[in-house]
Amino acid sequence: MLKKYILATSFVCLFQLVQAQQTEWFSINQAYKSGIELFEKRKYVAASEQFSRVEQSRIAPSSQALTENKQISLLKENAQFYQAVCALELGNDNAESLFLSFIKENPSSANTKSAYFQIGKSYFDKKNYDKAIEWFKKTEAGNLTGKESDEYRFKLGYSYFVAKNYNEAEPLFAKLKDGKSEYAESSIYYYAYLNYLSADYTTALREFERLKNSTKYKASYPYYISALYFLDKRYDDVLSYTIPAIADIDAQYKPEMYRIVAATYFARSDYKTAINYYLKFQDLDKGKTQNNQDNYQIGYSYVKLDQPQKAITELEKMGSPDVHYQNGMIVLGNALIKTGNKQSARNAFFRASRLDFDPKLKEEGLLNYAKLSQELEFHTVALDAVHEFIKTYPKSTRINEAKTLLGDVLLSTKNFKEAVNILETIQNKNEETQIVYQRVTYFRGLEFYNERAFENSISMFMRSQSNGLNEEIAALATYWLAEAMFEVRKYGESVNQFEKFLAMPAAKKTDVYNYSNYALGYSAFQFEGYSKAATYFERFLKGDDKDKNTIVDATLRLADSYFVLKSYDAAMQQYNKIIAWNSPGEDYALFQRGMIQGLQNLNDAKIATHESLLQQFPNSNYADDAGFEIAYTYFIKGDNEKSKSDLLALIEKYPRSSYVPRALVTVGLVDYNQDKNDEALATFQRVVKDYSTTDEAKIALESIKNIYLDKADAAGFLTYANTTSIGNFSTSEQDNITFQAANNLFLRGNYQGAFDAVNAYFDKFPKAIYEKHAKFIRAESLVKLNRAEEAIPDYTFILNDWTSEYTERALISISKLFLQQKKYNEAVVYLKKLETTSEYKANYSFAVNNLMEAYSNMNMPDDVLKYVKLVKLFDRSSNDDKSKAGLYAGKAYLLKGDTTTASKELIGVAATNTTITGAEALYTLAHVEYLKRDYKASQKSILDLVKRMESQDYWVAKAYILLADNYIAVKDTFQAKATLQSVIDNYEGNDDVLPTAKSKLEQINKK
């Protein structure tokens, strides 16, 4: 060690000149000698103490010779230098400051010139490369010899290399690599290695190849040459160079060499050979260096060799995420699918989808994750995943595949609306997409149908038909298209679609096959194809799958068809069945039997049958019909007095019956036939005055004319006629033409034009013949023009005459208007009138259903329950009507405080209905359970709603708010706040949901 630091050793002998008699001088000299001896023995602590004694000596320069004084100064200078060296060797914190003090105090010292370099070397030898760099950088390279300069550059370069400061290290190695110093070979190695790291593979390979005869680096350079051949994709060179080199290379590099050969065969898609070399690599490596790239390539090779289980074993070894890990997760997912483990495959794809190393792999992982989530029935997760895919990769080559998957997911979650919307963005649908599209349009059509949006349902069923890959769905779409056509009164098209359905082979597999005969019969009947109607009603009755109520109705309609076809015996046979069964509709069957008897000139039998109807069913809708027919039959028989008395009794009993004007005309004819002209005239004039819009008024006017003519009072008739709204014949002709023009505008949907034309009609004809019809058209047009309030007077006018053919239609329209305005008291008035006077079952159904709803909104539970019962018992009520009845029953019982019965009703609805009705029922049930503090049951009902009816956005959001109330009740404020915040963040509706959620969250935050 002494040789490192002593630049001038001859100064020791200077002290031999000092006289022994100088005690202090002798002591200093001895201390210095002792310090040097201890320094050579590496006893730096003891040596430092001796050098400190010399440096701290207070001996002053004497008056002796100048040479002696210089010797004393040199002694102290060297002692100070060695003291700094001792501190450095001991690792003392003050070593640097001691050197700096020495350099500052002795700038011209020979030790100063090499101090920085020597200190740097010392730190280099101790492998303290950061300190070595610090001191080497202070060295003035120009003060070093050529050999020292090479040593300085190499050790400074190596220090930079170890410190990973490669930019500083490379130029230092570059200056040495082409020289002849002892550092040249090492400089070539490190220079090549640095270029290898910086991906300058051409330079790195060139320099490594210079070491081919090197013994110093023969253990490693073949590895780098092999690696560089591989990186340069010189696969033939890899195999020709590396495989022979493996035999002679150092054992520590053999695993790496096997790995390179394996990766080369992998790159050449020779997976079998690649596996052979990977196995050799693994055998030597023992898992020490095997990385994600190795795991991926081994796993991929096994997949290609159809050995998925081995692939899984390797791929599951992958560590921290990188691009190979991401690749590996895709391969692992595919391997797991081959083994049937789709759950784990789904997890692998998910991991790949959450990494950003390769966007394509991220995309593939996300789509595969979404697919498997759907297959494994994680529908909500699948929905989120596919939405994320479409949003993130809108221009993906697989976007249509993703949209098809989304449609399938939405189909599974019954969100048919969104499914249709997304699938219709695909321009060119492949077969898979068409299959999904066929199903979602069919189910969306059913949703529209159940919501009575028939025009919309028709559009959906037709779209489903046009993608008819699934024969059973195609058949069902055709069936429901026919039903929807019937509802919009397109009876001819309905017939065509029903016939098309029945001709489809797949139709027989459906549960509506036989029922379609019944439905087709109805459509044909409405289309006035009575023979066809009879045929299909008969087929229905001979078929399977029919219930008692439908059998009764089909029998009646079959009888009606025969009746219109004048096949009276066949009709009578069917009416008699209804009468024998004592079925609903027996009163109607009795009435029709009487009518047939009359047509067969069996007048007494007719009278007896109709009297039987009145006795058995005094409150029948056909009571006034039967009463009139009895009286009229007596008139035909010539029993005028009996006819007249019965007719007058009918008018008194049924003053609002549509038979009143006919009865009056008949009474007038009786009087006229009995030459009671004044009485007949008064009766006929009553008809003209009170029922001027009826056909009977025209007959009455004609009879009045006859009476006046009988009296030869033509002028009187004309005078009278001019006082009536129907007496000016030329005016009536104009009236008719003007009115028809207005009516045609209305029928074409030109509501503004119809409104203006009706006003013009009334301006021209203040006493218009078609007054009620025209007012009805005007009222309906105003509603269509969103001017509903202006329509009320016209409806009211029509409803002042209960015999008008527009009475029921006006009742329906004005009821709808008040219901939309939430004026339930007003709506109830007209709905009850419709209930008691309707001649059509559909209108009766409308009345009782809306009365039920109106009373519910008015919080009148007893009235609600009355109409719930009527709806449930009505034979034409749909399943949805009955579900709504159950919902309103539940609400009514809640108002009455009967939560047990209410819950029973609500449970029944929620179990069988997933529409908005079912959602509201389940929410109401959950709220009841919450109020009863049965929070577990309430939460269960809420989660059931969210899972089964997630397309019902409003009730799902309301359910989450109720869930928050449950959490508050159990003191789980954190979950309550999170739930409310979720509603606020995600709900998009413009109703009471968001204000409620925000208010509740604000209340929680204030606590």
C-alpha cells in the first residue's frame, strides 16, 4: 500500500542528519517513522495517530540551515498527506476534507498532483464506484502518464458502467478499445455490451466478434453473438453458430444458449423442436431466469401442439405484467377454453384487457371476456364489458361482432329496446347477427304489443320476419304481426298473416297454433269474410289447447258467421249450445235465437224467446233490444195496441236506448195506421226534433209529409220542413257533400284541414244534419292537434244525446283527455257512463280498467277493489290487464292497512310479469317490507327487481333509492351514500328520481 502513495521515499534518510541531542526533533522523527511502519502494515488507526503527532508538533524552524527548515516542512506535509490517506482507508467521513485541506495548503506538492487520481483508484479498488467517479473527475488527465491515462480512462469508464451511466462510459471505452493497452480487450467487451444494450446490434455484433479468440471473455461472448444473431433475425446463423457453441461454453451460459435456440425455433414456427430446447433450458435453469416471454412462448407452443394442459401449466407461471404477460393471458384463455374451464379463461381474458402494452391484445381480451361473461350468464358484467368495447374501439374490425354480442346480452337481460338500437347500426349483418336481430325485434315487438303500441309492434314483427333464420321465431313473429294488424283494424292484412302463419311448418310447434284459428276467424269476420270466419272458428273448436271462455266466444262468433251468411239452422245449432251450457253470453244467444225465429216467420216463438231473455236476464245489455223486437213483432202481427203499449213501456224504461227513435216511429206508424193522425204527427215530430241525426228522423219526416199530404197541406209540410234541420232537401244534399269533404280530410289524418273544414261546414249549415258526427270529428282533430281543452265542448254536446252512434267513442275520447290531464274526478264521470252504456266489450274493458286506475290515483281503495274484481272476471281481459289489476289491488289494500293481502297481490304480479307493471309491484312490495322493518326481505325484493327487470329504468332507480333507505335503517351510512351517488351519477331520466336521491344524500351528509 505504501507504494501507492509515496512519491518520494528518500526523504526518510534526511532525519539521519538531525542531531540526537534535539529531543523534540527526535520525537517527531520517531513518530513519523513509526507511522510509516504502521501504514505499511495497514494499521491505519495507529498510523494516523503517529502522523497526527508530527502534523501537530509546535517545533519552529530554527536559525539553522535553510535545508533543515525545508526538511521539517516536508516532514509535516507528508504526515498531513498520510493522515488523509489513513482516513480514506478507514472510511472516515473526514477523509475528503483532509485531502482538500492538504491540496489547498500544499498546491505545489508532488503528492497534490496525484492525490485525486490515487483517491479515485482507492475507491475503485474498494468498488465504491460513485466515490471513484467523484475523485476521478477531479483528476487532471494531462498530469498523468500514458499508462496512468489508460488506467484512468478505463477505471472511470468502468465506474460509469457500474453506475449505469452508459452515455459517459461508452466514449471512454471507445478510446481504449482500438489501442494496445492492457485495457483494450476489456474495453472492446464493455463497448460491445453497451451497444448491445442500446440496440445498436450491428456495432455490438462487430465488436463481440473481435473477441472470438479471447480467453478472458470466452465464457460469455458466444452468448451475446448468439443473442445478436437472434435479434437480427439471422435464424440460420443462430442455429449454425449457437448449437455447436453450447458444448464448449461455460455452464452458466448453457441455459441462455438453449433458450436462444428454443426461441429461434419458435420464431420459425417449429414448435415441436422449440419445446425440446425449452425443456433443456428449463432443466438447467431451474426457474431462476425463466421469464414471461419464455412462459408465453412455451405455452403457445404447447397450444399449437394441442397440449393445452401443459400450456396452462407454463402460462400460469407468468409474473409481473408486460407485453408477453398480456400475450400469455390471451393464449392461456384459449387453452383453458379447450379444457372446458371457461370461468378461468374468462379471468385470463380480463387480465389481458386491463393491460396497455399491446392495444390489439387489450381489445381482443376485452371482447373475449365479454363473450365468456355472456356464455357463463354474467349478463350485467357482459353488458358493461361490451359497452366498454364499443365505446373504446368504435373503429375496430370486430365492432359488428361486438354489437351482435351486445344485442345478445341485451336480449338475455330483456332490454330489447337497446338491443334493437345497437343491432340496427350494423349495415351488413352476418348470419349470427341476423339470428340475434330476429329474436330482439320479435321480443321488442311483444313489448310494444303489451304496451298497446300496435303500430310500433307491427314494425318490429315485420323486421323480425325479414330475418327469418329461426323458423319458430319467424312463425311467432308472423302470428303476433297478425294480432297487431287486427288491433289497428287492418283486418285483411291480419287475415293474410294468420293464414301465412298456419302454413308455416314451425307454427305447429308453438302454443298459439290452434288459437290462431280463433284469431283468424275474428279477423275474417271483421273483414266481412264470414265464410272464412266460420271455417276457422270450426277448426279452432275442433283443435286442442283451448279454454272454456274461448270455446264459448268462438261458438258465438261461429254462430254469428252463419247468421250473416243466412245459414240460420247452422247458426241456431251454435246459439243453442251456448244456451244449453248456461255460459256467459247466454243472453245474447237467446236474443239471436229469437231473431232467427223471426226471420223464419216463427213470430210467436220469437216473442217467447225474447220474453225468456227478459225474465232470465232483466239487466242484460240486450234487454232493450229484446223489448223492442217483441213490440215490433206484435206490430208485424198486426196487434197494434199490444205493440204500442210495449213500445211506450220500452221508451219509459230505457230512455237512453238507441231503440227509442225506432220505437217512437213504430208508435207513430201504429197511430197512423189507426188514423190517429194528430197523435202520429206529434210522435213523428218528436222524433225529428229530438233525434234529427238518426235514420228514424228521416222516416219520421217522410211520414209527416204523408200526413200533411193526406191533408193536402203541402205548404204546411214545407213550412214545417223548413223549420227542421232535415227539411230543405237541396240544402241537405249540399250538407252531405260538405260534410263528407270534412270527413275525408279527417280519415286521411289531415287534422288541421278537418278542423277548418268542420268549422266551415257549421258556418254554412248552422243546423247541420251531421252535427254530432262533425263535432266528433272536430273534437278528435283538436286532440290530435294538442288543443284538447278546445275539444271538450264538442264532446259534451255529443254526450248530451245518449242515443248517438258516437256516444261511446266520445266517452272514450273525453275520458282519455281527462286521464291525461290527471283530472280523475271528471274522468270518472264519463268512464262510469261508458261502463253502464257500452255495447262493445272492448269499450267496457277500457272503462273498467281506467276506472280502476283513476280511483287508485284518487286514493279510494274500496272503489279500486270493486273494479279490480270486474277486470279480473272480464273474459276479454288480457294477462297484462289482470297484472295491473293485481298491482292496483295491492295498492288499495295498503291504503286500507291490510299489508298481508296487499303483499299477496303484489307477489303474484311480480312473479308473472316483468313489464313496468311487474316492476312497480315488486318495488311496492319492497317498500312495504321496508316499512315493516323487514330489511332483509326488502333488500331481497329490490335485488330481484334489479336483476329481472333491469330494463325498467325508473323503477330500478327508485329501487336503489329504497335500498339506500334500507342501509340507513341498518346504520350502514357508507353503503347508503354510495348507492345514492350511483343513482345520481348514472340515472338520466327527467322525473322525481334525481331530486329525491340528491335530497336524501344531502340529508345524510348533514348528519
